[in-house]
Amino acid sequence: MSLTRRDFARKSAITGAGVALAGSVGALATAPGALASYDTDSAGEEPADASGGIGYGPLIPDPKGILALPAGFKYRIITYSGKTKLESGEFTPSNHDGTATFDGPRGTTLLVNNHELKGPRANWKYPVPLTEGLVYDPAASGGCTVVEVRPDGQVAEWVGIAGTSTNCAGGSTPWGTWLTCEENSDRAGTNGMTKDHGYVFEVDPRDRRANRDPKPLKFFGRYDHEAVVIDPRRGHAYLTEDDDEPNGLFYRWTPPKGFEHGRGRFRTLADDAGVLQAPKCYNSGGKFVDDLSRATKVGTVYGVDWVDVPDRDARTVAVRKQFADGEITRARKLEGMWWGDGGAYIVSSYAREESPVQHDGQVWFYDPKRRTLTLKVLLGVNPDPAKDGAFDGPDNITVSPYGGLILAEDGEGVSHLFGATDSGRTYPIARNDLNVGTEEEPEYSEFAGVTFSPDGRTLFANIQDPGILLAITGPWKRQKR
């Protein structure tokens, strides 16, 4: 049933302030209110609390030049591209990106780690190894590795899928698997590829045999995928697209009637199974909204209708170009997603001249019950990204077991992991101190793959370049509003 402009305007008028706001995270200001055990620990120091009772205090520079953390926190390097090795003997691949954690056997923690490697294998020193039986396209350099962290601290790593391209954020499923997303839609014959790309693949961290003969889940569409989440109650999948000219889209996939989710079930579906749709948003006055950057106030609520995608495999025209102006709502740099609070948190990293209004980050909350999008986070354009202190360019996201959100920066200049409380106050958690540029022109890679361990004690995160998976522990606490 469509939520028409008239219906949404009527509901907004009845409630006065608009449809009830979903989720729990409010406004966000721009400025903040197993290799060797490279642990950084400020022993003997009490964690500072100089931010009105939120956060963990100022970040302390790392003498090893990798990760600045608050007092009382420490990190451990789990994998490091070109240094740690897989079970098969090859080096850990580079360009770590999206990650999720799962309970493993005998007290282990399993992680699936995307490697965002684009184009031919010759372009990269450490591509994902072409493990027999796990290869989609032997010309492609990306894929996933599975990392097992054992209770005694030992680490093992192996290939989950290989021969895919530009594996970006992805997402976990309620049944304990990982959906890895290709943020590249090269056709066979382009850039040396031998198969079409731009698909989603499923990786099972617990069952290596289930990953043999990778099958693209074509019913999710072929485009530059970023992230995906599954509604555990209704069965819908929600997906983001990172593209421009024109800006990308946020999609909903509805499974076929009678379909039951579970391990291996996606493999049984036809390439055109279910219905893929794009959003069409309306403001509280019933006016169509062409781009999410139009929202300039936290708490903005849009009603959402869903419009069928004509050709999800984009045989002749890219999916996002199949819609005329006025048919759907777009957004720039649609990136990370996370399911929590009964809905999907969705990140738009930034908007520039290609968009109606510029910003340095938005986080939206889609409430499937009310069919609304609510703006939870809005970052103004950062005037000086090279200066530490302000936050910009959020990308990967997770809901914290201690309240609020944790976001990974993929902006310009200094790169952080930062938190936002339920009321929107922000605080730093970590800063990337690893300079991959020069002393004269320093450069700090993005953070990615931010996710907590199943028990909530460890925050895992990646430094994408050169490719480092980190485990952060410390005196986590529930954050005040």
C-alpha cells in the first residue's frame, strides 16, 4: 500500500510535530562536546571526563604512531596486510573495509573482513588469494577473509570469497552470515574482468563448504553497492548505492511470497526473485523531496513511498539512471548501514556541488513500520579538515551496546572513530596516527569496519590503508544522553 503525499501530510497535521520520530540518536554537531601485541595502555592514568560526563576524555598520541586512544584504553593488531599471513601462507590482503563479528565455536570470535580492491589483480601487491572453489572472477582482486580470534589470543585467517571487486561495507544477516557488496559494476570485458560485477554475495563464516562456487545474488540488483541490512521481522533487505551523476539511491528488496530466510536460502532464488524498489519521499506538507540533502534540520521527517526498479540488472542503463526527475529521491555518497532500534540507520557521507545542499555527513533512520525517514545526524561542512577536533565524512556505522552510535570517518584530513550519544552530543574514541603520506604532506587513511564483538567488550575497526584490523578494549561505559 502506498503512503501517498496526502496521507503523509494528513498524519503530520494530526500529530502536530509530524510523524513520531523513530530511533534514539539526535543532533550531531560538527565539533565534539595478531601480530605482536602492540598494546597502547595509559597505565595508572584515570580516564578523563572533561566533556560533561560523556565520552572517555582526550585522545593520547600513540608512541608507535598507529592509534591514539583515551587514557585507560588499549589496542591490539589482529591482522596487518603484508605482515600477517593466512592459513594458506599468503599475506593478509590489503584495503580492509566492512566487517562484522559472529560467535564462533569454543569461545572464539569470528570476523568477516571485506577487502576493497578494484580492478585487475596486477594493480595490487596483496590481492585476495584465488583459493580453489571460492573464486567468482579470477581477474578480480577483491573478496573477503574470515578471521578467527581465539580465547588464548591466537589468530587464524582464511579466504571466504575471492575474485570479486571493490568489496565495501556489506552487512550481517540475522542467521549469522555476511553479505559482501561490490562497489563496482564493471561488465565482463571492462578493465580486464571476465564476469559482470556490481552484485552482492553471501559468505558463511562458520561453514567453509557453504562458500564454494560463489553465486551473485542478482535479485538485489547490479549497481555500485555499498551496504545492506535485513529486517529480521519483515524479511526486507535495504541497500545503499554510492554513486553520482546522478546521485545514488537507497533500495528496498521485498522477498517472494512465502520465502523463508536462513542459511543458504538465497542460493535457491531466481535472479529476478522478489521486488527491488527505490524511495520516493515527501515532506510533512506533502511536497516531493528530490534529494535527501534538502533536509537542513535534525528531526526532519519524510514519508516514503517505494517505486519499482524497471531493470535491476542494468542491462542497458544503470539502475539509478532508469528514473526521471520527480520519480524518486536521491542522495550523495550513501554509505554504511546498521540495523538497530527496529529500523535501519543509513549514512550519507557528504554532499557537494552535485547536490542541492552541501553538508559533511547525515545519518538517517528508516522506520519500516511508519514508512518514514528521520534525520538523526547532520554535520555542517568542515572548514578545516586538517585540524583535529571536528568530525566529517562518516562512513561505516554501528549501534553501540553502550548507547548511541559509533561512526568511522572517511573524510578529509584527520581521521577518527567517534561516538554520538542518544541526544546527539559527540566524543572521540580513536584517531588514526599512521601517516601514509609524507612529513611535508601527511595523509591519514579512512577508518572502516567499525563493529563490536558479540559480548560488547571489544570494538573492532580497520585502518583501510595499508590494511590493519584493530581490537580496542578499555573501560567502556553507558553514555549519558
